[in-house]
Amino acid sequence: MTTLAVRDLDVFIESSHILRRVTLEVDPQEVVCLVGRNGAGKSTLLRTVMGYLAPRAGSIAFKGAEIAGHPTHE
């Protein structure tokens, strides 16, 4: 089972479309590194997975349970 599954994620900050259909899977015991230039959306992706930003479209699942839209402390 995939530990973290991000599928077709779209995220806006105000009127700017920051992430467009981002898909990422992380399997158990796997280490993943996000690399990209400034402004590529690395921090936005992590903030969305952590619950600080809400996706406009797509899904985020942790160990099979949907977590998009949950408060950060959950």
C-alpha cells in the first residue's frame, strides 16, 4: 500500500494557479526529495499535504485515508 498518494492536485494562492495536476506517490520505507527552481511549487505542495492550504481539485491520501481538507493537527 502506498503511504502517501497525491493525485491530480490543483492549488491556487489567491488568483494564481500554483500547482497544476500534480501527482506523487511515496511507498513505505521510501525517501523522496523535491527538487526545483525557486517558485516551482515545492513549498506549496508540502503546505497542501500538511493541511495549511486547501486544494481546489485532486486528492491527498495517507495510508489509504483521504486527508485533504483536514485540519493540520490531524
